[in-house]
Amino acid sequence: MPPIRDVAVVAFAQSDHLRTTDELSEVEMLIPVLHAVLEQTGLKTSDIGFTCSGSSDYLAGRAFSFTMALDGVGAWPPISESHVEMDGAWALYEAWTKLLTGDADTALVYGYGKSSPGSVRDVLTRQLDPYYVAPLWPDSVALAALQAQALIDAGETDEPALAGVASRSRASAATNSHAQLRGSVDQGDYLVRPLRVGDCPPVGDGAAAVILAAGERARELCERPAWIRGIDHRIEAHGLGVRDLTDSPSTRLAAERAGAFERPVDTAELHAPFTSQEVVLRKALRLGEEVRVNPSGGALAANPIMAAGLIRIGEAAARVHRGESDRALAHATSGPCLQQNLVAVLEGDPR
């Protein structure tokens, strides 16, 4: 076996995340992001060794909708390309494994989604067990409320603490020009008890992209690459009734396999669309008060489905690039109540 290659995130870009983008197609929303991430490195599309995307045909309402997005990338002359029906964070995982094999030295990864045209709360019910849960039609907020109530009943949190998570996240987003919600936001009325409007993510549209590079190529393209020291993803049981909703063993295992517990991290970007989910993730990832959590504002400020997890990795990497973090953790999730979880550990070169 050849030695494992070092792979790094060398560039990150994202769109403005808006409530609606009726005037834009997915391709039109994606093109500026792709141009921005390529310009950061000086690369052209023809310089990219592998391209991988994450999106949802079901959300778009069209079969093989991801092929239309390739118009924004440019698929001629023919390129090496792949797609996952998942958040772009899982596309990054595939691209990372591709670079480890030595088949490519650079990779373009992107994720995008438009949630505004339909009722995303109902669309997400299609992820549920089709025999026992989906026929009951519990939407994504109702299921998150079950998890939040379980945490409150177990004494893990309470409603004022959840409001504090929301306030901190949106205050952090005040410096993020891409976020939909900034500053202090009133918690509002109950959406599904015990979750209020402020405990839930905004619905909107957006896209994000990163570029990965291996070895010395990464140092040529970026002054301070964010090296992926470990990355892993795990899944919980599909049946909600056999899970402890106050804990996330899959997140803990993914973090362990990614090496997150070997040394402390200074930053954590958590894909927690609901305030209660941050409580679960903090416990599973053993994050103390000394760790800055979601300095970007997180998914509570902008939650473009199929891109929000990739954005967590991109935001963590960008902090490493700027010298604001030396060792950062990034987390992505998919499915109801933190069903599927991916954890990546990013490090900058010693200063």
C-alpha cells in the first residue's frame, strides 16, 4: 500500500442564502459560487481532476436534476464526475477518498438546494420508515419537537437554554453576509411545542462549493490549507422508537474514528438545524465552553438543504485559512433527529 496522502480544503465559497430565488434556476444559483471558488485558487475547470456534487432530485421535483447543474461546471471536454443524493458533505467524503487513491490531485465539490418552492416540512417525511412512521405523516419540525421534549424531560435542557442557543447563533451570524437571519430574533410563538419559531431553521435556497487538493498541490493553491486529518460518517437505526433521542452514538463514533478526541479542538461548526440538536451534539462530541461553536451562525441562520452540511466544513476550513483556528471540527447531518452524521477534523500547519 502506498502511504496515505494528505488532503486539504483549499477554497470555499457560498451563495447568499435567500428565502426565495424564484427568478433563478439551480444552475443560475450555482454558477457564481463555482466561479468564486475557482478564482480563489486560480484553477480552471479543466484543471480539476474530479467533480462530485450533492443534491436531491426529490426536492427539485425532477429525475436526474443534478445533470442540469453540470451545465454550470462545464462537462465538455468530458470530466470525471459523480453525484450523491445527500448533502454536499457526503460528496466531499467521496471526493476525499478519490484523492486518497491517487487518481486525482484536485477535486471540486458542491451542494445546492431550493426549498422555497414547496413545503419542505412535508417533503422530508419521505425519509421516514415507509411502513410504520411515514404513513402517520409527522413532519420534520414535529419530529424535532419530540427530540426536544425528550431532552427537557431528561433534564438535559429547558426552553430558556434553547432560546439562548438561538440568540447566540443568530448574533454570530451578524458578521456573516450570507446568512438569512442576523442578530437577535424573537423566539416567537410555538411552532410545535416545545419548539418555537426561533428554535427552528429558516427555509431558503442556497449553494456552496469547496476545492480539495492533495499534498504539495494544496500548498501551491492555498497559503494555509485546512488539512483533513480525519473524516467518518455513521448512521443510527431507522426506527425512531429504538433510539435514544437524547443522545447520538453515531456522531460520537464518527468523531472517534475521525480522531476528534485525540486532541482538543478550538472551533466546532455543527449542523444543528434545531436548537435542541446542538444540545445533543455538544454532549456527543464532548465540546466544552472553551470551544467556539458555530461562529458562522450555523444552520439556525441559514439552512439550504443539501448544502448546509458542506457549509459547515467550508466555514471551519475558512477559519483555518484565515488563521482564526488551528484545529476545527465540522459536522453534517441528514435525516430525522440526527439520523446520519458525518464528522471531519481540519488542521492548519503549525504557525
